[in-house]
Amino acid sequence: MAIRPLVFGVLMREKGRSIRVRSTGQGGYVVEDSRAGKTKRIRSHRSLENALRDLACSWRHRLH
């Protein structure tokens, strides 16, 4: 029986901007922030908690 790690991912989109959280498979998580016409920003985190905190902060900043 094969054992696979828990895979977690989140994708949020609005008006040409998307923020994605995905598992790297080695115990870490990556937050990808992309906007139409701009380069993608990638930030890596060791824990899911920190990655989700970064996602929430980035998503709230879209309002300003």
C-alpha cells in the first residue's frame, strides 16, 4: 500500500489576480501571487499556518 502525503491547495481569483497556496511535497508550502501583465511573486513557507496567514494578508491587501 502506497502512502501519500496530505496535499493541500487553495486558489482565489478576482479581476485578473490570482493567489494560490500549494504543497511542495517536502513538508513546505508555496504562495504564488500573480496578476495579469506582471511577474508572478512566489513565497515559500515551512508551515501551512504561515502560508495561510500570508494568503489572507495578500488577499486583504487587494482592497487597498
